[in-house]
Amino acid sequence: MKNTSVKSIRTDKRNLFMYWLKFLQPYHKLANKEMEALSALLYYRSELSKEISNEVLVDKLLFSKETRAQVREDLGGMKAGVFNNLLTALRRKDVITKENKIHKSLVPKMDSGSNEFKLIFNFEIDETK
């Protein structure tokens, strides 16, 4: 492919979501703590999706008391109030909807059986500037 540069990043699944959010940071403009919280939520959403095909149920379980407690634990034992403030910030930024669903544009499309994920950027260069 002409004009293509490919770089590979070795990572585990938990860190993949943080990389995903860091690469998309120019679009969502989230702060680091917000990305950490969303990354953990995306990880658990992915894990739930392996077992449950019903997206409504996945979203419901993702924001259950038990999953939220596990996410807080993964974030260093974050207190419930601090975590709830992060969720409020993500709602204000339209990353999480009022119905407690992560905005679809921030959920990576991944094949459950694959150990590879590709994110492709297409830079459109404006030669007039």
C-alpha cells in the first residue's frame, strides 16, 4: 500500500483500551483519569460481551453495583464518590449516555476470537495551509 506506515504494539487486553483512548484523545478530549475509568469500563464491557450477546443486558450489567465496585478496585481502590464524579464528567462530555451506555463511537469493534486489533488512521493533508 502506497503512503502507508505500520507500527505494531504488543499489549494485553486491559491496556489495549487505554491505548485506544489515548489514540482517540484528539476526538474525545478526555482527561487522564476519565480515560482510565473509561478504559476499565471498556475492558469489562468486552469481557461481558464474550458471554452475553444481548447488548442491552451487557450495558445493564456493566453499570451494576458489582461491576462498578470491581472497576473502582481496578482503579486503585477509588472511593465511590470519586468514581461517581468521573461517571458524571463522562456523561457531561456525552461519552456515557443518560441510559448508562458508552457512546458507540468509543467502543472498539473487536472480534471475540481474535488476538489482533487494528486501528487505522487516514490523514487527509490540506496542501493549501
